[in-house]
Amino acid sequence: MAKHPAEVFGHPIETNSEEAIKDRKRHWCPFVGERCDKKSRLIKYPMGVCSVKYGEHAIALSPRRFREDDIVFRDIADHYFGACGNIVILKEVNLQGIGNFDFVMVKHKPLSVKVEDFVIVELQTAQTTSTGKLVKALKDYMKGEGIVGRTYSFGLNHADIWKRTFTQILNKGIVIEKWGAKIYWVVQEPIYVDFLNRYRLTQISYNTEHSIRFAIYDLKQVDNRYHLSQTRIASSTTKDLFAAFSSNPHIPPKDDFLAKLSGKLQEKAYSELQSDRS
């Protein structure tokens, strides 16, 4: 299975247009119009892998990848507000005790700062394991090596993505439901499918009354570019999501854990607790 960068500094790795070459040289992110801000201790320049080729899919790694031409924001504005007029986008808005919202889209009265309505937008992309192997792929590519079709031994860390994100979905969802507001979690199709399968959310659909919404997108290659397009909208409640979270089918058996403890004892991989405090 091919596993390598799909896009580097905003462009497919097969593309050598004047714009693509210029962006790679200055480590530019064309999705936000500024220098790439991703870092790795293994290289002196930004970690400019926007998405990876993982088998048949191009999987976004950087949240900035979802900023392409404001497609996501326009789609959400149309879906929630019904239009894009008199809407501003606020970044990194903090709510004490809860944390930051990635973005808040605010609809205001014309020529006024009076807020008519708002909606929260959170961007969730994939994460990798053995990321050093992906850095190696980037270094090879930036040196001019051909990497199309090659396999670098990094993986996708689905379990860690949802372990952390599910907690955020619940914590922020409780607040949003209490407010009677809406929050959109922007996720790529393969990552969302893993979410559904991981927690057996087979009955999830869309209900206009739900406060927690999932805006699902995918990356499709057309004319030597990857384009972001929406595949579907779904929704749920904190009650239903917590029920799925608490009945996680991937909880390992207690006997497996006891067997591991026994193995540690047999290997003497422990420190002895002294009963005498003196």
C-alpha cells in the first residue's frame, strides 16, 4: 500500500508548476496565505505535509487544509444562516473552564457590532504514528527524490484522535446544548467512518434540533489538484454520544490486564514497596 505525502506546502507532490515550486521554496501555505506553521524537531524548516496518500485516500493532517477557499465556512454559513452576508469569522475564542473554540462565525446587523447569531466551528484532522518516517518522506521529496507510490512506514492514529476529541465533543457539546446554539465538527470522510465504526454509531443521521453537527468532507483529486468537497452532514446529542462512548466495544478484557500484571511480576519489572518508613 502506498504511504507517502500527498500534498506538500499546499500542492500535490506530482505538481511542478511555477506556483508550486515557489510555495515549496518559501515554505508557504496557500490555504491561509502565510508561511507554514507546523514544526518538527527533526527538520529545520516547517513540516509542510498537508495531507498524506494512505492507500486509495488522501488524508488531511493539517487543520489548515480545511481552509481551502473558505469552502467549509461558506458551506456552514449557507447551511446554518442561510446566506453568507454580514458574517465574520473569529479565530481561537476562549471560553473559561472549557477551552478554545477553533472558530466562531458571527452574524451581525449591518453596520453594527450587535450579534444576531453565531455558530461554533471545530476542525479535526488525522494524526500519524511513527511520524519520523513521514518526516523522512518529506526530506526525500524536498531533496528532489521521487516518492510517488513509495511506502513509508508511518500510520494513522485513529484511536488517539477520538480518545481526545470525543472528550472535547462532549464538554463543548454540553455548553452548546445549554445555550441552545450549534457547533459543527469538520471531519474528513474516512476519519468520520472510523468514528462511526469505533463507537457503533450506526443510527446517526441528521436532525435540525441537534446542537452537535458533523460536517463531513473529503479530498478528491481533479486536474492535478486536490479539492475539498462536502459529502454529508450528520448530527447527534451529548446524551447519545456519551452512551456510545461509555459502551465502547474496544475496552480490553480485565483478564488481559491481569495477565500483563502477572508477566511484569514474573519479569521482576517492579520496585519493592518498603513497609518500614524509617
